Amino acid sequence: MNSGILSIYVLTQFKAQSLLEHLDKGWRTTDFLGDHFITSVPAQMRMGKDWYQGTADSVYQNLYLIERHRPRLVAVFGADHIYRMNIRQMIDEHQKKGADVTVAALPVRIEEASQFGVIEVDSDWRIVGFDEKPSQPKSIPGEPDSALVSWATICLIPTR
């Protein structure tokens, strides 16, 4: 909402009742936003016999919603964080560079990086690798004391 993103699917799964109540009471938008929406989508077994096997799988199992709505851009947020930030700068940079995908990340001291998923980038800041909680984190090019980590899952993916 803080970024002007007004069409939102919230894919829910484990113990979702309090989240559903929060969305219903605090983010009811159908009365004043017209064709924009915040809609909760409970876990389904649309693509097999398993419930969601993580963020990417939950998006995959609900691709039909994206195809039906036909957005120009999809932002995927992990559900284990509260987001109040405005990601407009990230969207603008994504579009300016014509990127295939943009991932939010933070630099941390190299000795702390093994607690996170570490993103390996080249000198142009293009992602060339990812390692979950590595014992030997790769540093940011030109910054041997820092590593780039996936702090919260935020991915921007163009759809058209």
C-alpha cells in the first residue's frame, strides 16, 4: 500500500486465521478502490498432493491468478516479515535497467553472513549464485569484509 501497489493476493497457509482477521478488519478496500483488491488465497493442492513447499511453490500453484489479472509486474514478499517500506525506488530501478528479476538484499559483515542466504553478485551487481547459510560466505566484489544477504524475500518479476 505504501508503494502504490493496490492489487494484492495474500497466499496463506499455516495458522492463517489471525492474518485473515487482520486483512478483513484493517485492509478492507473493496468499498473504495474499485477493481483494486487485497484478497486472501488459502493453501490449495492445485498442482499435486502437497501443500505449499515454500514461497516459490505457493506462487507456482497460484500462477492462474497472475495470468487472470495480467499485471505488468509481480512483487513477491516473504510472509515472515512486516513490510511498511515503499518499494517504489526498487520498482523504478528494476524498470530502468530492464531487469528480468530484482531481489532485495542487504550488505552485512562477512562474519555474520553465514546466518543468512548469501547472494553472490558479479561486478555489475548481477546475481550469479545463491548459497543458504554457507560456512564460507562469498563477499561483495571489491568489498571483502561484506556479503550480500537475502534479508527478506522481495522479488520483482515483469509479466509482459
